[in-house]
Amino acid sequence: MFPTLFAITTNTLREAVRDRVLYNLILFVLLITGSAIFLGELTAGQEARVIVDLGLSASLVFGTFISIFVGVSLVWKEIEKKTVYSIFSKPVGRGQFIVGKYLGLCATLLVNVAVMGLGISLAELYVGGTQYIVPAWGAIFLIFLELTITTAVAIVFSSFSTPALSALLTFFIFLIGHFSSSLRELAQSLGSQGAIVFFNVVYYLLPNLAHFSFIANTANGDVMPLSLLANCLLYAAVFDGVLLAVAVLIFSRRNFK
């Protein structure tokens, strides 16, 4: 089981690394981080703060693009090219296929956010903002955890839908995940019982990605508490597990004929 899973994971990682889109996105994020140095010079000594804020925000945005647009095509590409027939003719289960694809893209995202984090750290060293480097890596780890959930959502939709629709639905989940708390509070302030019930269901059923947002705190110089890191790790692990189980269940029932 594990050798097969490892083979699918490494093969997915190699395919993602060969994708030029990933290099372009990383290059663009590094350029944004570099431009933050020059932008920071216009903010009266706030160079380090601007760099960490803009750099982390760019890492989240473009990491999300990677997880969505690469994630929704992982399964569909194998079906479109009909390579699933040769894959499943071997002792490879559909669950192993889904989990391996997911882990391969997560490994790719880990490399990407690490490169982005390195770019932010180098920029901070350049401007003398060393006090932001360690907190920034904590925020980067939370960004990676959020991206694992976004990737799992993309895998779920791609297991039964087209890439275009899967990307759109995953993007909606991403937006709702960041604003579900605010929508829930708005419904409570309006006093509408129907709205309260609806947004409570959304809040608890869909992943609350706002839990992983520590960018503004990092820019303000706050140090991430270990309890927050542990809670986010547990939250991501539970949601990733549930979403992957759903994806495997749907994909195992899919007919390729």
C-alpha cells in the first residue's frame, strides 16, 4: 500500500514541478516581495512591516491559485488522457490514487510556500527587519495548512465535476471560508432566525479559513502562540481527513465507461 502511495505522490510532485505555471507564480511572488522593499521606502520607516504584510498576502493568494487550478486538474487530466485505465489495471486502488494525488500537490505547495518564505526572510534581512522573520514563518505555516484544505476541496469537486466548475466552486468555498464568521455575526445582529440558522450551518459545515489568518498580527509584530498553532494543525487535519474521505467515496463510485 505505502510503496504505491509513495509512487503516486512522487509522480504528482514531479508533474507539478514541470508545470511552468508554478515557476511563474513563485517568480511573481518573489517580485512582489522585492517591490515591497521599494514601496516600504515610501512609508516612513515601515519597510519591514510592509514587506511581511505584502509578502504573506501574496503567498496566500498565489498559493491558493496553485491549489485550485492545479488541484482541479489532477484527477480530470488522468481521466481525459485515459491514463486511469492503465493505472487501475495495476494493483492501485482508487483511494490510493486520490490520496497520492493530494499528497503530491501538498508537497508541491510546501516547497512553494517555503520558497516564498525564504524570499520574505531575505527581504527582511535586507531592510533590517529581523524581528519579523520568525513570526513570519509561523504565519507561513498557517498559510500552508489553509492551502491543504483548499487543495482537499478542489480534489473533492474534481472527483465528479469538470475543471472549470470545480475551480469556481472551490473559489466560492475559499471566499465563504474567510467570511463565514463575519456573515454569522451579521445574521445575529439582524435578528433573522432563518439567516442565523443558515449561516450557523455554513459556519460549522464548511471550513472556517479565517482561523488560519495571522498575517495582520504578524505585521503588527505579534508572536503566534503555540496553542493557536496546535489548534490550527488539528483543525486542518480533521477537515483534510473528512474531505479526502468524501473524495475517495465519490471517486470510487465513478464509472469511467
